[in-house]
Amino acid sequence: MDVPLWAWFAVVAVILAMLALDLFMHRDAHAIGVREAAAWSAVWVALGVAFGAVVWWRYGAELGQQYFAGYLIEKSLAVDNVFVWAIIFTFFAVPREYQHRVLFYGVVGALVFRAIFIAGGAALISSFGWVLYLFAAFLLVTGARMLVQRHSHVDPATSRTLRWFRRFVPMVEEYRGQRFFVRWNGLWVATPLLAVLVLVEVTDIIFAVDSIPAIFAVTDEVFLVFTANAFAILGLRAMYFLLADLMHRFVYLKTGLALVLVWVGIKMMLKIDIYYVPTTVSLAVVATIIGVSIGLSLARTRGEDRRPPATVEAPFRVRDEHGGPLAGHEASYGDDTPARVVGGTARQRERRGLTPVG
């Protein structure tokens, strides 16, 4: 696949332009409803499909199908991200008005990290062909583990990342609008929103370890691997706001995702020395697995309405950017006593004039 340099720049320009548009449209903090999320989801999916159509027209059916197979795999595996994000937001009781800003920067970070992983993966495959065996084995093991642990969920309270953050980063115990840092007694400290962003970024890196080898199972073209990832990830924020209240209905989706990983692992293993599974077949298998798992899930939970993630008692006070009450969250405003700063090393706390830890 001969991709001119200008095509890479054009794709990156489109991605940056769409990110800028998204940030501009959501410059004011507000709770994103289902209708708005559905409209943005349609925009992102249309953009990804349109790009696939261009690839099909310019490079032929085989490469077009490889792009769509990769896009479908990435889009499907991304649903697991959505469920984990909902758990993180619930644990931290993040107001819905502030969630989009976290996810925006989370997606930007995801694009950067995945670009690095894709470049690294392509270099490894080019230099060491036997790496494909490791990728295939990893996908098979990961799929089997996901199948066995399909009913388990992430618990942010036991996260090593969160323990590290609390140990090394001083953090004020209140949300202050969409800010990640605020001035406290003349010094900069983090807000809980930064802790949420760090967890979101780390979980995406973990998920990328699964998804990047998976897409290399359906295409060797780095351009297609990157673009399928990018256009699938761009729609994650809208997907979250669309599906967060429906998590309880996708009871078989994790089983479907596990089977997808197992399938692409088998396909990669066969592709190395035995048999190249046609892209049409691979695309059909992935679409069938995901479609059946979603269909069975919706049939199993028929009649159940949208259900917001379980609410918890707000662990932090909620303020707007000016320190006043946030509309709709007055009960979480708390009192007017100075906010407490927690976390950080002994040296950091001493420099900021904070009481020693423990």
C-alpha cells in the first residue's frame, strides 16, 4: 500500500480539526444527554465509514475490507473502555458536567499512546517476524482470561495507579469546575479531576495492549492500523454518554469481546505459516460475534429501562470554577471551611506548609 506523505498529514489534520470542533462545541460545562450523544455518535461513525469508503475506492476492496475489519474490532473492544470509565466516574462521583473534559483529554492521550504502540509494533514485526507468534499467543490467552473473568469488574479503590497518585501528588479535596489544577495558598495543587484523568489514561494504555495486536491480525498496513484506531477512538466520548446508562443491558457483550480476541488470535496464528483467512470471512466473523452478543443481551434484558450508574456519596465537595455551588449539585457544595489538601510526599507537604502525613 503506497500512501503518500501528504495523506498522513491530511488524516492528522482532519483528526485535529474534529477535536478542535468537539472542544469548541463543548466549551461550556454541561451534562450531555442521550440525544446530543446520539447525534455526535452518528457524526463520528459517519466520519469513520466515509474514510473507509475512500480507502476502498482508492486502494481496492481488499484493503477497504481490512480497514473496516480493523475499525469494527477497535470499535467493539472500545466498549469495554466505556464500562470502565463509568465505574471510575461513579467511584469519584464526577459530576456529568465535568466528564466530557476528562474524556476529551483522555482521547487525545489515547491517540498519542496508540500511535507510539502502533509504530513500535510495526517495527517489531518488520524486524522480528517471530513476534507474530507472541502476539497470537497473547491474544488467545487474553481472550480466554476475559471469558473466565467476564463477570469481574475493575475496582478503582484497589488501583495501584491511584495509590501512586495519592502518594506523590498533593490534591485538594474538592472539584473546582473543569480544572485539573488550582492555586491553594499561592501554590499549585491537583484536583480530583486530575486523578480521574490519570486513571482513564492508564486504563486506555492497558486496553491498547490488547487491541493493537488484534488489529495487526487483520492488516499489516500501518496506515490502516492507525486510521482504524483513530476513527474508532474519536467516537468514544459520545459512545460513553450514549451507553453509560445501558451498561446493565449488555450482559453478554464481554463474552463476545473475548471470542473476538480468541478469533483474531487464531487468525493470526494461521496467517503466519498455515492459511490466510480471507478478510471478508474475518470481517463477517467479527461482525457476527458482536451482533449476536448484542442481540442476545438486549433480548435477555428486554423491558429494562435506562439506568444511570449507581450513585455514591460524593467523596469530594463540588464547586464551580469560581468556588461557588454548581447548579444541580448544591447538596455537594459542603461548608465554607478551607478545602483540605491530601496526598503528596513529606517533602512536598513541607514545602507547601501542609501538615505531615500520618
